[in-house]
Amino acid sequence: MGRCGCAGLRYWLAFALACAAVLAGCGDAPDAVAPASAQREPDGRPVVLFLGTSLTAGYGLPSNEAFPALLQQRIDAAGLAYRVVNAGVSGDTSAGGLSRLGWLLRLPLAVLVVELGANDMLRGLDVGALQRNLTAIVERAQAAHPGVRVVVVGMRAPPNLGGAYVDAFETVYSQLAQEHDATLVPFLLEGVAAVPQLNQPDGIHPNAEGQRRVAETVWPALSPLLR
């Protein structure tokens, strides 16, 4: 990716500081906690599963303002018979996502959207471990649900981590998508990161308008997989 300008550097500094504060009080997600949207009455529609972090969970917002809920609205408006399950957990790492996957694979999975890795990066975890965890998530989903479509959602690392780390981190997503015939969203926060009016006061998590922009970023990748 291109190197960040001043606004981008300010964003990544705020991102690292805010997340470090959050992570100081967070452990990994529980192994077998079902997302709230998967605990409703049985629904026979095939599932679009969003496995992710606080960015997917819609941290700081009502659940109906998180981008997966906004995508459910688009799915319904298009007359498509799919049910979105938001399995976003604040502070989650790729290892946490992998540990939660077994329960989620019981769902009638049609599409898996994977948004993990930002917390791995902020904790300084090994990029190789991130790659192995994400690979395991995709391969287990494909083994349990042959024909499942996968969307890999990328993140970016702050430039202060060094060029080698940044390149290795960002390559994980494109390589994963290429090797597993998945659709790639290069950067979830495209057009939202470093834009104050699209983020909450912490400068990190999108506000309601920012979540709408995120939904606009993801929809072109998701929509063709539903038709």
C-alpha cells in the first residue's frame, strides 16, 4: 500500500493508543459464546456469517447500526433470502475467532466474511500465526460447508511498525484470498479511517455514518456472491 500522509499517521497513532487501552483490559473471547443474532428462533434461510472484531460488532452503537445489519437491509431490499449473523467480538484476535468457529459452523452457512487481524497486529502477534489462523478458519468452513463463499476483509498496519511488518501483514489478506478462491476487500475502513466526522470520539470506531460507509465498501464484494 502507499505510505500514509499526516492525517493517516495521526489516525494510526490514535488507533494504537486507543486499542492499547482497550486491550489492556481484554482477554481473548470466550470459546463457545454464540452471537446474539444466532440465538433467535430457528430460521431456515442460509446464513451470511460475519466473523470479526469490534469493527464488525459495531462497538459503541446499537446493533442495528453495525454494518452487517445494514447489509441485511440491503439483502432484504434486493429480495434475497439470506440471514446475516453478526459474530463480531470486541478485542478478538484471529486465534479467538478460530476458537469460536466450531459453534458457528453449525449454522447453515452460505457466505463467510472474515474480518480479523487488527488486534493481532496491535498486540504484536506473529504475522505467521495470523496467517495460519485465518487459513484454518477458511479451510474449516470450506470443509464443513462445501461450496461456501468466502470474503476476506483486509486491514492495514501503521507505518511505525516498519516496512517489513507492514508488507507481511497486508500480504496475508491478498494471499489468503488468492489461495482459497475468496473475494478480497482490501481495507475495511477505506474512506473512513482518519476522517473525524465518520468516527466516534475515540477516533477509531466508525460512528453511524462511518458504518454506512463501511457497508458501502463491503456490499460490492458481497452482493455477487448472493445471486
